[in-house]
Amino acid sequence: MAYPLSHPEIRDAVTRLCQDFPGRYWQDCDAAQSYPEDFVKALTAGGYLAALIPEEHGGLGLPLSAGAAILEEIHRSGGNAAACHAQMYTMGTVLRHGSDAQKAKYLPGIASGDLRLQAFGVTEPVSGTDTTALRTTARKDGDRYIVNGQKIWISRAAHSDLLLLLARTTPRDQVAKRTDGLSVFLVDMREIPDDQLTIRPIRTMMNHATTELFFTDMEIPASSLVGEEGKGFRYILGGMNAERVLISAECIGDAKWFIETATGYACEREVFQRPIGQNQGVQFPIARAYAQMRAAELMVTRAAEMFEAGDTPGEEANLAKLLSADASWAAAEACLQTHGGFGFAAEYDVERKFREARLYQVAPISTNMVLSFVAEHVLGMPRSY
Ligand SMILES: Cc1cc2nc3c(=O)[nH]c(=O)nc-3n(C[C@H](O)[C@H](O)[C@H](O)COP(=O)(O)OP(=O)(O)OC[C@H]3O[C@@H](n4cnc5c(N)ncnc54)[C@H](O)[C@@H]3O)c2cc1C
């Protein structure tokens, strides 16, 4: 696809790295439901997971668009960055609101790859999308907090040293606004005894290393608190635009992979003595997905530009997520259909990528929640929840 893209050198380098991890590698991880450890190690060694960490803390100090380029190319190459992408966006909360001591203690290790900050603990089984109703509590007790509760869908917790945790520090009925009284903690899981923190894997339709967490009187030092007590919800929201842009880039990468793969197969597969791609019924869904992808890509680029200029691209980042997730899903559907029966065979990678691409309609934010944001905050309609 010959149009100029940001950070061409980074894209080339990531594409080369991904060539060492072909479809067969991802198929094997998928079949065994194993964590793609070698891929994550290679990405870390290349410095890519430290792309957004400032140079003063040992990272590359690159802008958001560079992080987006890295994630997009991983997905465009047929891989999946879900094994490690959280480090790019969770780390922003530590950077913006963490103390100098927290940054000095953790960021150089994260940048070098000695430490992993891959787990982000927000979602709970009862509260679900209604984050401010979460029930996990952190009670101050001298120089410690005592954490009790449960989280669900906390990805990569079993492969991370650190967990960015959102918990309630003041009961909901004692705060003026339901968004108050929540706090963020940077939990060093290496220091927690097994009887205080249980990590239970959840088997899912794709290989995602996601887990349930159970906190039983889990003691963490008071110095784990990030920023001010009670302001955690705002801190997490403040990182959402960057997260949306990065996740959108993955969707764009997926869409490109599906479109390239579908196009290649449509030109090569002959039925009725001619390539199937000669039939407009095969061409049009692929061409439509391409149009959707290009439009979504413009919105991702716009959101990243605004973020880098210091603006708050709430509308653009949400639209980018909506449009890119829809584009990748349209491309997935077109690619699977183009492959006919072979689309269902694991060795073609289409069915794996198809399962992986479906997630973006639900997580990290569901399509309905993006539409609610647009309806309420962009179009000015009444709040629905
Ligand atoms: C594989 C995977 C990995 C994940 N990783 C993480 C992670 O690392 N950390 C983390 O904290 N979370 C993670 N999540 C959680 C994810 O963010 C949530 O699943 C998602 O936000 C939806 O929440 P829920 O599953 O509780 O759905 P629910 O809140 O139960 O909602 C169910 C459905 O109803 C819709 N709905 C709910 N309320 C409304 C409303 N008011 N208006 C319209 N529609 C509504 C939702 O859009 C959704 O489609 C992950 C989830 C998955 C599946």
C-alpha cells in the first residue's frame, strides 16, 4: 500500500523483527494457549516496549505516533501485540502522576526490560463497565494499605511484575461524586505472598493470557499509591485517549493484514478456470473494507497528532477506536469469506486473526460505550447511564 506513513524506519525495523515470528509461531502459541515469551523478549530487547518512556528514565522518549506505528506493524505482520501492549499505555499514568521515587524505582527497570508493567486492574465481575461501582477496597492502615476484592479479565497478570490497580479508598456513599474516592496503586506483585493474591487464568476464544485476581487482605506499602488518594478515576481517564490511539493502531494493522491476505488469495485461487478475485462479489467486500480502513486510519492519525500537540482528543480518539475496530472486523469477515473453507484451517492464520480481531468490539472499551460518549459529549444528548 503505497502512501506515506509515519515513522518509516521504525515500521521497517518492527516488520523485520516480526519476520522471525511467522504464522507458525503464533499458531503454536495459540494451540498451547502459551504466552509468546520469545516475541515479547525480542520486542523488549529492541527497545520497542520502552518507546514511550522518556530518555531520562532509560526509554526512547518517542511520541505516541511511534508507539502506534510499532503496534500497527506487529498486527500488520500477522502477530498480536496484546501480549505486551499494556506497558505502553499503563505507564502513562505512572509518568504523569507517579512520585519521583516511584519513577526512579521502576521506570529504568521497565525500560531495560528487567521489570514488566503489563497488568492493568480495573474491571470487576459485578461492576463491569460501570467502573465507579467497583468493589475492591484499599484501606489505609498506618504505612500500608490493605486490599480486598476481586478483578476479572486482568490480562498478562501472570507475566507481569507490576500491576496498576484501581481500588476504592473511600466508600461510594461517602463521596460527593461517584468518580471520587477511587485510587490508583502501583503494586509490586513480586512482594505479595501467594495467600494474599491469587491469579487464576481464564481460558478465552483467543490466546490472551487473561486472568482473574483475588485479593485477600493484601498488604501493600502506602508508597504504592500513585498521585493523590481519591483521584484515581481521573488519572485512569486521563490515559484513555492514548490507549484508544494505540489500540486503534492495532486494529488498523489487523485490517491491513486481512486485506493483503484476502487480496493475495483472491488473485491466486482459481475456481471455474479463473481467479476468484475476478468476481466482483469477491472483490467488493475487500475493497469496501479497504475504504473503511483508510478512513479510520486518517482518524487515528488525527487523534495522535492532536495528542502530540498537547490537545485532548476525546472525540477523535473515541472515533478512531470505533472506526478502526469496525474496519478490522469488516476486513476480517471479507478475508474469511474470500478463503472459503480454507479460512477455517489453522495453518492459514485467518481464523486465528479473526478470533483475535473480534475482541476489539468489546475491549478495552465496548462499541456501545464509545457511541454513548459521542452521543453525550460530542452531540450533547442526555446522559444515558
Ligand atoms: C480478553 C479480554 C481482556 C481484557 N483485559 C482487561 C485488562 O487487562 N484490564 C481490565 O481492567 N479489563 C480488561 N478487560 C475487560 C474489558 O474492558 C471489559 O470486558 C469491557 O469493558 C466490558 O465490560 P464487561 O465485560 O463487564 O461487560 P458489561 O459491563 O457486563 O457489558 C455487557 C454488554 O452490555 C453493554 N452495556 C453495558 N452497559 C451499557 C449501557 N449503559 N449502554 C449500552 N450498552 C451497555 C456493553 O457494551 C457490553 O456489550 C478485558 C476483557 C477481555 C474480554
